[in-house]
Amino acid sequence: TQLLEQSPQFLSIQEGENLTVYCNSSSVFSSLQWYRQEPGEGPVLLVTVVTGGEVKKLKRLTFQFGDARKDSSLHITAAQPGDTGLYLCAGVGSQGNLIFGKGTKLSVKP
Amino acid sequence: DAGVIQSPRHEVTEMGQEVTLRCKPISGHNSLFWYRQTMMRGLELLIYFNNNVPIDDSGMPEDRFSAKMPNASFSTLKIQPSEPRDSAVYFCASTTLSGAGNTIYFGEGSWLTVV
């Protein structure tokens, strides 16, 4: 069974701080995606990483895919209250379906 | 463009009643997924369809749950009889499944409370 573990589960920080959340697995994934979910809405895709060692940047967000394609990280620089939400990583499983981690709930206080 | 459309948005029902959740995927998408989200278990894949055919239903909790996709533009998830532990947010999502890195689009979810 392919599983994704995310850490930390909860994170509460002040505006302007930096943070990193992690997504780890013992399985290799062909690609990995990061989603953000706001209260009352469905998850929205932020980025897809495909190549081992790949780094992608989306404004203040930096995503990295591990060399072995088993893990990923999301780093946010100078967090803003608008970054508040549930961040989910998801790996593309062997049958093409998405397997989600349980998420990191981020709260950024002004 | 219309996204994935789910109904109802909210439903409160009594234990033992039948619940039917509905989903209209994005036009042109050939894969549809049903997920359930709870605080304890996160987002769990219940079942997914490719070209209207169920591919993997191993996530369906038990026989009380059933899903159909009679055509490319409509799917239902039915719970009969419902139980309080079925209370969760149920998401439908769709995509064009063509390899790694597909973008999956989620609906806004159906919030189910079984009392």
C-alpha cells in the first residue's frame, strides 16, 4: 500500500516567518502534487513535480521533489495571512489515481 | 467554464435513510473520482471511473456504499442505509487521465451529517 506522511500536522506562525512542510513515503511515485484547500472548498492544485530533484517556484512557495521520488517539501518564504489553509501532498499511484497525505493545517497570524 | 458541480452542498439526514450525492464532471474529462474527507482520516479515495467504467472501488467502505456513472456527464454516490460514522465531506473530482502529472479538479464537496 502506498502511503504519504505529512508533517507537521498543524503549524501556527506569525506573518513574515518562513516555514517548511514535508511529505514522505516509502514508495516511489511517478509524480507528486501539492494542493491547497481553504475552508468550505475543494483542494486546488498548486504544482506538480515529476523529475527526481526537481525544484519549482510559485512566487513565495518553493516545491522540491526528492532525488528518489519518495518525498517532497514545500517551503514558504515570508508567510502571509492569505497562505492560511490546508496543504495536501498527493502522489500518483500505480493505477493513475491520486493518493493523498492527511495534510498540514497552516495558520498565519497577522 | 463550469467546474465540477456537486449536489447537494449540505445534507442532514437521520440514521437509516438513503443518501444520494450527485456529481457533474467537467465536460471532456474522462476520469471521475469520489473522495471522502474527515479530520481523522484525511482525504480517502472511495472509487474512480475511467470512461464511465469503475476501475478501482477498493476504497468503498462497505456494501452500504455504491457508485454509478451512467454517462460521461453524471455520477452518483449512494449510501443505504446511512450511519452516523458516514458523516464527512464527500468530494467529486475529474480529470483527463493521460499520464503522470494530470491536474485533478475538485468540486466544492457535499457536507453530509447523519444523526
